[in-house]
Amino acid sequence: MKNILKSMCIAFVVSLLFSLVPFEGECREISDKVFRIHILANSDSEEDQKLKLQVRDAILKKSEELFSDAQDKEQAKKLAQENIDLLTQTAQNTVYEQGYAYPVTASIKNMYFTTRYYGDVTMPSGVYDALQIRIGDADGKNWWCVMYPSLCLSLADEESSLKGELTPSQYSIVTSDGKFELRFKAVEIFNKIIDFFSK
């Protein structure tokens, strides 16, 4: 009886892994088509968290102008890199305008994100290219979203913007409405293990 139970458990784990491999591959391809934004506040104080959101608004407004002609994620990333000084100055000016002297840095990074939810859209965990803005000590709660295709400014437009970038199967994953919750968790655990060993 013990051997039968053991065999059933092994068979279940193996079948789970086989079903997860194609799903994880689709999630990885989604991360290759999306450009994220990550903003770290100076601290968790109410004032610093409010400032973080003001910086967010200024950066998103500027990026909307910059990315208006971007045809894909790589082009959006290239435009962000080419305009990194402008984006840094936009964030820094916002900080100064609000009466703070915190220094601001901006950089393009390849970084790990956990599974995130934006309205009806789920972005699977994984390693994404992102614009990272660090305010002051960057010790506060952070904020992140999808800069390209933009989900930050108007979730009402996510259908048309995402449909243009993702395959039908990838689009069904990000708009699954909880259908793949268990798989998202499994992929997140898998990605955390990979991220841990890659450091």
C-alpha cells in the first residue's frame, strides 16, 4: 500500500512538472515582451510614500510621450535607455518641486518580479527588463507596473495594448481571471529558486 501511494505521489509530481513546463515557457515569453517600471520610495513614511506616487505620475506622463512611437518592448527599452537622463531629471525635479532634497537615480535593470495583478490582468512572476527609479535611501515600499505595453495609465486600454504584443495563448494566461492561480504560484516558486541560484 505504501509503495502504491508513493508511486501515485511521484506520478502526480512528474505530471505536474510536465504540465508546468509549457506554461512556464509561455510566462517567460510574456516577460520578454513587457517592459516594467519599479519605483522605490525613500522610506515608508506617509510623506515619502506620497512623494513616490508624485514621481510615478511625472515619469508615466513623460514615458507616454517617449513611447508613443515604440513598436515593441525592445524599442521602448532602447528609448528609455537613450532618455535615461531626461527620466532621471523628471523624477528629480518632481522631488525638488515637492520640497525634498533626496537624490534620485534611474537605471534600466533586468530584475525579478513576483506575480502581480493589475485590474483583470495578471503578470506572471519572472525576470523582466525594467526602468528602476530610486528615491533617496530607497528603503520604502515600492511601486511597479507595466510601462510597455502601458497598463499604468489606463487599465481600460490593456486589452488592445496587450493583444497587440502577446500571442492568443499568452493573452489568455494574463487575462485568465484566476484560472491559472495554482500554476502562477508554482512558476513563482520555480523562478525564486532559479533567481536564488543565479545570484
